[in-house]
Amino acid sequence: MTSLLLREHPGGRPRDVAGVVEWFGAMQAQDAASGLWSLGTRLPGWTVADVRAALERREALRTWPMRGTVHLVPPRDARWMLEVTGVRALSGAAARRAALGLTEADADRAADVLGAALAGGGRLTRAECLATLTAAGLDPSGQRGYHLLWYASQRGVTCIAPHVGTEQTFALLDEWAPEPRRPERDEALGLLALRYFRSHGPTTRQDFAGWTGLTATDTRRGIAVAGDDLATVEVDGVPAVLDAALLDAPRTAPDDVLALPGFDEYLLGYKDRTLMLDPAHRQAVVPGGNGVFQSTIVRGGRVVGTWKRTIGRARVSVIVRQLTPFDDSMRGRVEAALTGYADFLGLPLHHSW
């Protein structure tokens, strides 16, 4: 929880969106609203308007850097991450295109069309992007549109800009990240390892491979390049890697009560979630195993409940599901955590159990 910036880190903690995203290296953000609260819960006192303003200042952007999944990344790092980890998703795209009735030429043309339409500071909504593709003679119906938008970003032509109202928008990556960092491959692997284990450790090399999609060889190389900034310990008899700064940090038993979004690195940053989630509660958190994670109530590092919110004009309504029984004291602490979320939105809270 310290590494994940859900508690104070002994080396201090980032104080803005750019710092938090660089700390993690990449933060799960396929659901835009969850991504905003993932940032907000790590920036005490910030509001959703503050976070949105930071994203408009281009302190972070969204793209598909690894595993074919949308993440928030530092703009300067987007291109090399696409080249080091995203390329693995591109290598498997041919089969998906064939299933959709698309060719590689179609995908390349879509990227060119979108690149031309966005040049000069352009910004188009998802619907406008699809209309642009249609006007160019490409068929974006069904899942074709998603694939073509994904491909253009995976190629490093476009990126996902902040929402305008409720609509997703796209922009040119070169214009949103005009000064990209260009590390050599070994340096890039070392950066990935340092940031992952600094923000998720102690955890295993297998979790690092699962998070990045890298090969076992590349994960070992990344850890070696990170060098003395990382250290190895044992967790329940299993070798695990962590930020070396944590070795001498005070050991205090956590009893924090947190209201975390569903798509948060707290759970999604790992393949093995048994430290955080009782296997008996897995179905409640990921119903049907379909990859859609419920928002969670976490106490002392363990998931003890889930919550669903409905945002209205005048209030945010939350329904809490207890996975372990809450006494009166615990209910008060959960309410306080949810009030923090409501304050982030600038709305009063209405909740029920």
C-alpha cells in the first residue's frame, strides 16, 4: 500500500498528476472515470476538476502501451513504451483483423487518414473519428471502428486526449508529446522494472511479466538493469522484488479504510491477487470473470466490500456490498472514505448498505 501511494512513502510522494503517473510508469485507465479517481485518491485534497485540468495540461495521456489495454502514461514515455511493450500486441493483430474482415492495408490507411485529419492541433471525438474513416471509404461498423482506432494509437500516430463532456477524444501523439524520451532498449527495460516494482512491490517477476506482457528474458534483464535501486526479499517463501528504499522503512500494520475504483493498479497491477483478495470474494469483485472489476472497499490491504455509484446532478449515490460484516465503527469509516470520493466530485453523498 505504501508502494501504491495509498500510504505515505518513506521517500516522500508525488504531489501532482505527472508525478503520480511517472511513479507508476503506467496506470490502468480503460475506464476514464476510474482513472480520474485512481489519481484523485493519491492526491489528497484534489478535485476531479483539478485532475482534468492537469490532463488538459498534458501531464499524462492515455494510450494502449501494453496488453492491448488503455493506460495513463507520461507523455514523454508513450512512444518508447509502445515500441517496447505495445509491439507485442501489434504482432497478434493480424488474426483479429482477419476475423473483422479488415486487411493490414485497411488499418494502415485508417492510421494515415486519422493522422491527416488531426494534424495542426486537431482533436476529434470518437464519433468524429469514425465519421472521418467512413468518409474515406473505410467501414468502421461493429468492432472494426475500435480496432482501427486502437491500431492508429498502437502505431504511435494518435493518442487518447481527455474527454470533452462525456465523449472520448483523440489527438496526434507527436503533438501531445513533442519531446519524447528515447532510451536504448536495455535502459527502457530497466525503467519499466524500476517503476513497476517501485509502485507495486514487493511482488514477483511473474507479476511484472503479466503487467508488461514482456518475455521472461526481458523481465530478468529489466530487473538487472535497475540494479541497486531494487532489492529482493521473500514473501511467504517466494522471492519478490521491491523498491530498495522500503527495506529500512518502519513496519506499521495498516488499518486504512479506502474506497478504490474498480480499474485500479491496486488489484489490476498483479496476476496473483491473493494477498489483497480472498478467493471466496473473487466472483463478487469480478463477476463472471469478464475483466470488469467492481469498485472496492479495502481495509488494511484486504478487500472487504464493493461499491457502485450513480452520479447525478445534485448528488452521488453509492450502494455498498459487504463481503465481510461491518460493525458500526467500520460503517463510519467506510462512510468517511466514500465522502472523500464525493468531495472529489464536489457533490454530496447519499449511500445505502
